[in-house]
Amino acid sequence: MRSFKRSQRVADQIKRDVSVVIADVLPDRPDLIVTISAVEVTDDLRYAKIFYTVLGNEEKINEVAKIFERATRHIQVELGHRIRLRRMPEISLVYDKSLIEGMRVVSLIDELTEKTDKEDEQED
């Protein structure tokens, strides 16, 4: 049987619960689609980084970042009500750039593959 560190179990619980909490914080707009991509909790359970992605352009990303900046304390309090810990970790909400970076890398690979295919066709 595989055992998990307590910090990982807390991170998993935060990830499940924070989605519900942020739904209350974000305005009821179908064009703001936010996903929690990961949660990292320190081993001493003092700090938690909540990584999120936003579907949309830079303007929407900035809008969500401002909302989260104003609502971080409220989100932490609400999570504290849902998760029974002696001390709720101090949270920070961080925009996850990995999705955009991944899409950029895929695009570069596609361009390179296309270029290689054209060069192979010219050689034939």
C-alpha cells in the first residue's frame, strides 16, 4: 500500500474545495473559465500555492488575477471553514503559465515538422 505525505493529502483537499469557493468569488460570467491546475503545500502546512489557468486572452487573465488579489483572504477563510485543520495554510493564487508554454512548444514542433516535411518533398 502506498502512503502519501500529509501535505499532499491537504493539497488534494484544497484543490477539491477551492474550485467551489472560487465559483462564489468570480462574477457569474460564462466567458470567465478558470481551472485549478495544481496545489502545492509546504511540508509544515504553513503555505499553499494554488495554481490556476484562465481560458481566454491576456485581458481575461488580468481580470481574474485582480479578482483573486482582492479575494485571497476571503478564499482562505472559506477554505478554513471547509477543511478542518488546526491552522489553515496561508494561500497564494498563482497564474499557471505552463499551459501557454506547452501550447507554444507544440506550435514550434508543428512548425518544425512542417518545415522538415516540405524539405523532404523537395528532395524527392
